[in-house]
Amino acid sequence: MISAPALIEALAGEGWYVQRDAWTAQDCAALLAELREHDAAGRLQPAGTGRGAGRAVRADLRGDRILWLDTHDGGPATRGFLAGMQALGREINAALHLGIAEYEAHFAVYPPGGRYVRHLDRHRDSDARLVSTVLYLNPEWDESAGGTLHLWTTQAHSVEVVPRAGTLVTFLSASIAHEVQAATRERFSIAGWFRRRAALPF
């Protein structure tokens, strides 16, 4: 279960937080089953970088396939996840007054060797994204498989996060750069963002 007070305190201080077992193994398995069903149906598409005229699909920079989540056509596990994250957003907003208005998220599948180079989540032409989240869905992940998330807590120092099921990573979108390392096996996660309302569509 998510420890909202600890998460909020860490965001206000260091700007990032990692909690293992934020989601139960059963809930992660249900989310993974829905993700696999979507993937088998061909609904996930190669992810791009940038947006609008600057959007490009480049596997050398970003190698995952994604599907944006929707409360209307998502399965029960997806709807439960979104409801839980929206509730967390309300708690963050009440404590930190960030102006969070909505939460967006997508399933992500990284194939073996897939990675995402170091980057910030906030787009250059929009300050809508405030707080980034990643929930991992990979059961029985061995560290020797790689695939860690590097959070650059300073320009010169990073924290490594092993992508085990139930681990939730939360960080400030505008200031914490991060990088997804290549792995020897397929990886599954949900990436999301607490956002303020923006004039431009995402």
C-alpha cells in the first residue's frame, strides 16, 4: 500500500521517492494480465520522443511500446489503478499545493535490449507535467537481468531502481532526469504523470 505521507515528505525535500510493495503482487499480476491482453491484440505502438512536429520514433533513443490508459475502456485492474493514483494525486495536492488537475498514464513494454536515454519528462513547450510515476509489473525480477531505472538526483549522482513488481517510483518531472537501462528480458510497467491543466493538448 502506498505510503502517501512518506512520499509527500520526500517530494517536498529530495524531489523523488521509491517505495517497494506499493502495489500488491495480486494487483500487479492483474494489471500485467490486462497489459498482455492488449499487447497480444496489437494495441501497443512504438513510443516516440517529443511531440507535435518534433515527434519522432527512434529506437536508439527510446525502445518501448505503449498504450495510453483510459477509464472508459480499461479493465477492472486498470480502473482500480487509475482510481488509486487519482486519490494519491489529491493527497499530494492537498499537502504541496502543486495545482494537480489530472493524471495520465500508459502501459509500457520494453523488449530485451530496449532502453530510454537520459531525459526529463517535462516537454519544452509545456509545463503541464508536475510529478512523474512509474509502477513496475515484473514478477521475480533478478538484478542480473539489468533494466534498472537511473534517477539523476544531482547532475553527477544517480540512484538505481530495480524494476520489480509493486515498486512505485515518484519524482518531480521538471528537475529529476532519468534513464532506463537495457535488460536481457522483457519488462512491463505503467508510466504516469500528475499534471496541471494545459492549453495545448498532449
